[in-house]
Amino acid sequence: MAQRTVLVVLFDGVQSLDVSGPAEVFAGAEALVPGSYRIRTAGLDGGPVRASSGLTLVPDEPLADTSDSHTLVVPGGRGTRRPDPRLVAWLRAHGRRAERLVSVCTGAILLAEAGLLDGRSATTHWAYAGKLARDHPAVRVDADPIFVRDGHVSTSAGVTSGIDLALALVEEDLGREVALTVARHLVVFLRRPGNQAQFSAQLAAQTARREPLREVQQWITEHPAGELTVEALAARARLSPRHFARAFRAETGMTPGRYVDRVRLEHARRLLEDTGDGIEEISRASGYGTPEAMRRAFVNTLGTPPAAYRSRFHPRPTH
């Protein structure tokens, strides 16, 4: 088995978790399968850099001294807001030579500045997706998923999603059991699918200002299998259906129906991840009524049916 060199780029203002998260995944895999990965870090001048948290990180070598890597990881952080032109120039010259090009969080902005995302689909931290799309119209930006893979280029959303992406790469390289063992050591799931939304339903929607609407949001979360029609929710808020629907969207940023859909999907997803309940039982408990209705929701939103989603968290034992 050929050893894969993983090179992580460092710069002042880097987000330290964007660096350490993927690095710990690859290091964990190397511990399980010796000789699988060689992990290196490099900075412009080879000297210490100061992360956005104030931590000092010391690269292994200057970027100018690096050889071509199998997997080039470009983290994000405050340092991507006004990137050093020398860093962008280095990425422009060397990024295409990596067999796999990976960004975490706003590292996608550095890749875009270097022209490495033109014509590709990509994601980044939700707060910077609009900027990425505006500044780089040649990039197809999708702000929703936790990571996007387009050919040999992979981009991930904020911070911890870099761990999800790294686990996906380890699974591709070394198999599911190795990736699952690494995930267990790190106490994370193997693995959130890349098209899972960056936000939970509660985070995706704004919290309503008015108490009756906030109470309705809480009610939906606590009773996903309840009567959640606009009419029923409006009655709970003591508003007319038309007034309720308009006010809910104005204060939360999404329609009541969309909010209910997200809550039900999230509830079903967590039951699939955390319990051994049957698909039919979960579909009823989550408000879908039938397994087929839940299946359609999963395929339309996550691109995978419930049984396949569950298998990521509860693989069948091998003998």
C-alpha cells in the first residue's frame, strides 16, 4: 500500500480546529494502519503562525520546500478575509498537482481566489457562502450541505464538518471499519452524509420574536407526530391561519410547512442513529404516518433511504 502524504497549509489567522480536526482523523487512521498516511504542515515562511484563537502553531516546513502531496488540506479562519497574495499564488501553482484538494470552512475562499473552484460545486461556512458566490460567480455555491465533493476537489462547511469530510476520505482509502474505529475514538458519528444540512431545524430557522410563535416552534419540536397543519398551529397561536402563516415566515425565515418538514426529518434521523426501533415505528413517531412517506422525505432531502442512512451508524457485523 502506497503511503499518502497529507499536507495541511498553515497561515496567520487560521482556525485551529480546521487544522487539528482533519489531522487527528488521518493520524488516527495511520495509527490503525501504519504506513497509510504521512501528515505534514507547512507555512509560507516556515515560522510559527498564530491561530485565530491565539494558539501558536509551528509548521514542519516552508511551503516552498514541500513536495507534491496526495491530499492537500486548506483550512479556513480569519486569515482568509485578506489572504496573503503569496499564499494564493502558491495554491494557484500547486493546488492542481494534488491528487485530492480539500478545504475546510472558509478555506474554500482561498481555493476560489486561486481559481481552483471555477466550474465546480462547492460549499463553505453558511455565514460566508453568500460572499463566496458573489465574489466568484464561476463557482456553484451550495450553502446547505456539510461537505461537497466534485471530482478530486472536496469542500466542507464550518469547523467540525472537516472531520466528517476527513472520515469520508479515510473510508474511501482504507475502508469502513478503519473509519468507524477512528470515529469512535474521536467520539463522533461515522459519518454524517455530505448532503446533510449544516443546520438543525432549530438553528436553520430564526427564533420568533413573539411568544405565541416561539411556543408553536417549541410545540412542533416536542410533538413531531402531532397535528401540525397550518390551521392547527394557527389555533394554538390564537391567530387566523393566514395571519399565522405570514407572521411565522416573517419571524423565522421559513414557512410553517418547511419548518415542520425539517423537524420531522431531524427527529427521524436521530431515532435511526440512536435507537433500534423499526422503520415503521419511527415513521409514525416522526409524523410521517407510513414508511413510504418517510422514505420519500429522506431521498428528496438526504439522497438516501432511511435503511441506508441507518447503516452508516449501525453497520451489520461481519464474520
